[in-house]
Amino acid sequence: MKIRILLTLFAIVWIGLIVRVFHLSIQSNEYYENLSENNSIKTEFSAPVRGEILDRNLEPVAINELGFKIAFAPHLTKGKDTHLLDQEIAYLLSMIPTLDGEKIAKTYKMEDSYYNHSFIDVVDFIPHETIIPLYSLMNLRETIRISPSPKRLYPHGTIGAHIIGYVAKANQQEINKDPSLQLLGHVGKNGIEKFYNHYLQGVAGERRIKVNAQNLEIEELGRSSTQENHNLVLNIDMRLQNYISQLFEQRVGSIIVMDIHGAIYAAGSYPEYDLNAFVSGINSNDWNTLMNSVEAPFTNKIINGLYPPGSTVKTGLGLIYITSGKLDEHSSVFCTGSMKLGNRSFRCWKHSGHGSTDVSKAISQSCDDYFYKGSIQVGIERMSQGLNRMGLGKKTGIDLPNEFIGTVPSRAWKREKFKKPWYQGETLNTAIGQGDFLITPIQMAQYTGLMATGKLPIPHIAKTIGNNPYTPLPLDVLTPLEKEKLPIVQRAMRGVCNDPGGTARGFVSAHFPIAGKTGTAQTTGIAQGNAKRQNEHSMEYLKRSHAWFTTYGPADQPQFIVTVMIEHGGHGGEEAGGIVSNIYNKLDELGYIKK
């Protein structure tokens, strides 16, 4: 019996050993083959050169400055022994004394470990002219590796900062989303650089080699070239971009110059900032200055600035009114300077009133009373739905990241956001672009393009991506009746700039007639006890109204949209009329106006 038990145990042990040997030699063969191959085959990646950004005349906007990076061999530190590292740093400083030895040491120690067998980058960028005289000598040193490392350069510095954007070192979150950034190092952080980052950065090259146990190359197994030089050509004309920056000096706000098809020839958010400061990393003092400034220079006001539209909204609203079935182009009100609703007076900007006023006069002379009384008949739902259809309260589709949508107030919006009912006084505020009504300057430019042509253009900064033109088609958003009545609004917009009583008449000096709409968007409420509005320039700066002037020109043959918004500027026509006129004259001088 005992012998039988021992034989059984002996058989079980041998069967287990045979099964294990079978598993290791047969079933695990593929696993160990792959493991062996991974240990002997190494993949090396080569970073592509980032594509350049050019203006419409192929003037460089973002280029790559030639230079090199320096890396040290791994394992130059052994515990607290940093003798070898100190030796290499001393040698490097003897060749290039301007380098920061402490920073190099700190960078190296952060990456060096027993498990790291790759060279460690210690200097990200040395200019081409600095390294070339030293290259041959330094390259003989086995512990130092010098390799090409272009650096992004923005030749125009601050000009067009918010639309161009910048590149900077990729953070871990960005690397997790796109592992190729571990190799590339830098990524577009803002503007065009961010929106078209995937295209501009290209595709890394790859080289597969076989190495021995000492990590020495034995054989090249294959390679693929980098896909690079993905250049991007913009619609921007840097001559015009520089010009609008000069015009807007010492002001806060934005300018957009766009053709009627949506191509943006110039656009600025002011004040601007120096893009080159961000490429290698901006210091904390400069960053805090940017972030804490009341002028918000880091905010792209073109797409992220939210402002009440004021009277600029009256063009589209006028079209909604006269096609509503409640009013038509002949309907009129008698403006006395204020309208009573409940226990509140809703004032017109003109204290003495406009007298008998139809839609044409209401737009050209910006009569608030017409729009107050019309809103009661038309209603907030028709107003808000029509304005949404005309592009307000939604993204324009511009090729810039993180565009805001703004707010077109309505009953449903207020109920969802505040859980409160809608009041008729809010309808009156909405009718003159006040209250909770908020838009971005790019939305206003697009909205003005709709008034000029009857089609809603898609704003776009890129002109060609590679060899492919970028021409998004405009949207057909107006009803047949709105298209039929649109010339009434267009004539009224021409009257704003050219007719007696037009709110911009005395402030426009373009070489040809233009059409537009002024807007004075209040930032501070006016107490009911005040008989009339306080003069804007007598108010504290931050309590003054924002000044809008949005236009198209020439008036009879629309080709361009020019929209100007000056924060706390006061009256739109007075503050922005000269700027707008000069821009049209510059467009004419540059040959863009076809007569």
C-alpha cells in the first residue's frame, strides 16, 4: 500500500514536470521570442521640423530658428558622487560660458537613474552661430551629444499675437493625449498654432535597428522618413495687421477685417503680448503681470470677449420685426424720448426723442423707442430665435480654439439658468442689445456679413492647408421674405454713415461710401431718477460704455467687413469712426478694393 502511494506521488510529480517543460518549450515559445526580439531590436525616432506659418503674401509669421540641443550620457552620477557630472558641466561651461551650470545639473539629476540608458537633454537650445565653431571639438567627446533643435520664432513679436498663438513645452496631460509629444517636446498652446497643431507638427521618422547585449548597433532593419515642412498659409496680410495695431495703440478691445466670404485679412485683440516670451518658458513675474492686468492682455477678445452688443443688434432685429407679420417697413412709432412700462421708464438715447420713426430711421438714427415698442408686438421668442438663426448665441466656426458662444436671452434660457420667470422689461432690454445679451466681436463681424450679403459667412484665418485651399461655404439662413426685405436694412445701414442724422455721419471719412451700425453698450445702469444719460467722458473709465462700430464697404458693392469694439470707449461712431475709415482707406491703398 505504501509503495503504491509513493509511486502515485512520483507519477504526479513527473507529470507536472513534463507539463511545465511542454509549456515552457512549446506554448511559451512565441512569448519568449517576442521578448527576445524586444530586447534585441530598438526603435529610434527622429522629430520632424514644425511647419512654418506664412501670411497671404508668403511673409513669415512663425518660423524655425536654426539651433542645437546638448545632451549628456546617462549614469554620470552614482549616489552622492557627482564627480563625472561636475566634470562634464565644467567642460561645457568652458566652451559656452553663458550657460547656467546649476540649471544643467538640476535638469540632469531629475532624469538620471539606473534604469535610464538614453542620453539626457540638458540644454534645449543653443543658437546655430554659437555652436558651429565648437561643434567639431565638442562632438569628439563621447559623453556629449549635439543634435539639431530648431526653436520657434515669431518675427513680428506682439503683432497678431492672439490669432497666431505660440508653442511651448508640452505638459504631461498633453503628452498623455498625444504620446508623440514626448519626442517633439513642444506643442501649440494657443491661436492658429494650437488649432492646426496636428498638421503643423508633422509625423516623426522611425528607424529600427538590431543591437547586442552591450546595446551596440549590429544591423539596420528599416526606416521611415519624417513628414515635415507642413507649411500653413493664412489669409492675414501682415502689412494690414501691423497697421491696425498702430491704429489701436493705447486702446483696449478688438478689430476684425474680413472679406464678405469670411476670409480674415487682419484681426487683433488689444493689448497684445510678445509671443517669443512663451517659447522657452515665460518667467513668473511676467506671467503674473499678464494675468493680473485689468486690460486682460492674455484674453483673446476676438473670440472670448463677451460684451453687450448695444444698438449694433438693431439691424438684424429690424429685419425680424418687418418680416414678423406684426410689423412691416411702413409701421412707425412716435418717439418722445422715453417709454413707460409699469413703474419704470425705458429711455431713448436721444432725450428729446426722434418723433415719427419707421424701421429705416430707427436703424440709421438708432432710435431705442422704436425697438422697445416693436419688441412688445413681436415678442422675445421670435426675436431670440431669429437672432440665433442669424449666428448670435452660437459658435461662428472660426479656426481658433475655445471659441465662446455668448448669450441671446430668452424665456427658456432664463428658466434653465436661473429657474426664474421672464419679465417684459427684459424683452425691452434685449431689443436694444442690453441686459443679459452677450456676444463676441467675431460673432458681430459674421452678423454684419449676413446683413451685407444675405449669407452667413464662416470666418476663417487659414488660406491654404498644404496644397488645399480652405474656403468654407457660407450658410443660407434667411427666410425668403427676409431676403426680399434685406435691402431696406442695407439702405438704413448706409444712412448710418452718410445721411443727415446718421449716428456715424460726422465721424466717417473713407474714400468711398460705407454702411454700418454704431453701438454704445452700457456697462453701468442709469438710475431712474436721472433725467438723462451722463456724458461718457465724464464717467470713470471702467463705468463708461463699450463703443461698437461694425461696417461693410463699399456700401453699394460690399467686399469687406470691418468691426471695431473699444472697451469703455463711449459712443461707437465717435470713437471708432476714424479707425474704421483709415482701415478702408488702407484696404484701398493695398489694392483690395475693386471698384
